[in-house]
Amino acid sequence: MLPPIANRFVAGESPATALEHVRRLNERDIAGIVNHLGEHYDDHESVRADAAEYRALARDIAASDLQACISVKPSQLGLDLGEDLFRETVTNVVDAAAAEDVFVWIDMEDHTTTDATLDAFEELAREHEGGVGVCVQANLERTREDVERLADVPGKVRFVKGAYDEPADIAYRDGDQIDREYESLLEYAFERYDGGVAVGSHDPAMIEHAIDCHERYGTDFEIQMLMGVREDAQNDLAAEYPVYQYVPYGNRWKSYFYRRLTERTGNVRFALRALLDR
């Protein structure tokens, strides 16, 4: 059983508890992005087990008729063991999910994974004519070029500020500069993309900017937030716009929870505020 502080941010340890959480979200007109917790595996057995878990999860989502998709991490599907293994495994998961008409997000991890992740996404998105999404991080200097590259790729692109502590020679470090870059990337995507823009942010200013871009350009978009964070805002936004909540589950919740807290000191304050606002 999860302790109260983690229970707010993690939907239990089984797929059943995660899908029950999604069912309750759907009653509030919020969809779910379901993630089986796990990352940075250094053994093939864990990779194979989580790939099988995702294939089963896609079947369960399809059978339940829930408004939900799944989210996978490259290092969870074998990237730390080699790009060939990752491409084989992620293709297997996406193919199985596509057969069930379930959308798959490929998360972005630190900068060392960017090329492999984008290459896999582009190939799979073109093969399946969408049905796959990828995340890009505004704090990386390279992201503007990546966003331009992805403009004609079917599927979806999630825009986030970036949670990893990246080297100063390849990343923006100043928060205001990251905000400006995030807004600029959104502006480009809403103007140039044919839909499929996902705004992964809890920052009211960034969300308002996205809404303004949507009203100016008419581009389809969705708002994505974490489970347990600004849920009142999620409810309010869902009355007018598509909203998705990231719903993690699994017995590796400790590493997920503490990694989120330690990535940036601001995350600690954010989690504490969220608890005080219960």
C-alpha cells in the first residue's frame, strides 16, 4: 500500500488500480496517460517484462473503452542496453498498441537519449500514420531544430520545459530564458503543425499562451498535467479543452517519486504545496 504522500501522485501498484483511476478521470472529462513505472534497466529480463506489461495494458485499455493512452520510457524498453534493442522493443509495443487502436507516447529522457528517441518516433509515426507521440524539452538548445524537423511528421509532439539537469554547454539554465523558449516553440508549433500539439505544463502562463495560440491559429491541441498536481485547474480546463493526466503505477513508485523530487529543488516545494492544498 502506498503512503499518503505517494498515493496522491501514483495510482497504486497494479494496472487495475491505474485503470480505475482513469475511469474516475473520464467521469470528469479528463483522459489518462498510463505509465508502468520503470527506467534505466540494465538487464534484458526487465525490458521484456515491461514490454509485455505494456502490450497487456493496451489490450486492457481497448477492452475497457476508457479514454486513455500509454506512455513508455526509452531506457525502460532497453535503450541503456543498446539502440537496436530499444528499436525492436518499442516497435513491438507500438505495433501491439496500434492493433488495439491505443495511442503510445514515447517519453524523452536526458539529452543522451534524444537522437535515438526522435529517430524511433519518426519511423513509427510514419509507419502508423500517427498513433505515436514524442516529447521535446525547451531547455535544450537543439530543440528548435528538432521541432522544425518534426513539423511534417504525423503523430503528436508534447512540449515540456525539461526536468533534467543538463550540461550548460547544450542547455539553457535560466528559468526566464527557458520560459521564453517554451513560448517560442509553442508559437512555431501552433503556426506550422497540422494539429497534434500537446502542452505538458503546470505553469498557468504557459497554458494561457497555448490557449492564445490555439485561438489565433486554430490548431488542435491538448493540455497534459501530472496526477496530483493542480487537479482543480485540470477540472476547470477540461470544461473547454482536451486535458490528459499522466497516471503512473507500479511497484517502482519510490524511485519515480524521489527522482521527481530530486531532479530540481523546485519540485520539492511544488510537491509540498500540492500536499498542503489537499
